[in-house]
Amino acid sequence: MRERDFFDDDDYDYDVDIEMFPGDERQKKILKWLADSPLAEPIEGGSGADFFIRQGSPVRFQDGSIVEAVSWLESEGFDESLLIEGYTLSTELLDNARGEAMIFRKREIIEAPFAFEDSPPCSTEDLEETSGASDDPDDIPF
């Protein structure tokens, strides 16, 4: 856990979770199938393209094996760092899903007029160095 984390249960990884990645061909095929399948339920108040997949929904594969849909999607690399065919993903509790669900929201990509520069978050030591903070009680500026 980083010192700059605000919540004990915050597992946000600044080194991994900033950049979004495009889906591969298999993920695109899965998304297309999902959007048209009975698993996809519309989100109340969402755009017409937004949908969710209810956790606990069973999926049967061609070989006869049955798996839980959200766990299967996660094993296929569907997570919050994925940007696939204009969709972003999240896993949330939804009232109408009566539990956890994987949310697919259609997004417009906004073009920025500059390049992305990934810089790591600063540490507490960095903040103390730049702020002039000291542990010496005689070094009080007043």
C-alpha cells in the first residue's frame, strides 16, 4: 500500500491502471456476441448502447462446459484498463442487477492536443523535500 493512498481498500495501481489498452480480435468478437446475447441487459438511464452482464450468469461453451460469465470475461482480459470498440468496462454493484455486474459503457474518445507523459506519483519524501518540511522542532519558520 502506498503512503499516498486515501483508503485501506484502495487497490488502484498508478503504474498499471492509468493507460487504457485496445482489445484484441478475440475480445472484439466476444464483445460483439455479448452485446447481442440475452446476457446483455440495458442500463437504466444509460445510453442505448450501454449494458451490463449480471454476475452469476452461466455461459455454456461449444465443448459443453459451463462457466460464470463475469469470471470468464475477467479470465479473457476484460478489466477496467480495456478500451474495446469504444466501450469502457467497470465492475459495480447495481440495484437492478441485485448484486455485482460488469458494466459496458459506450464512450467517445476525446482527442488531446498534446502527448501523454506518464510520470509516477510523488512520495511523501518528495513532498517534504519540496515543501521544506523538517522533523527538527527548531526549524519552524515563525
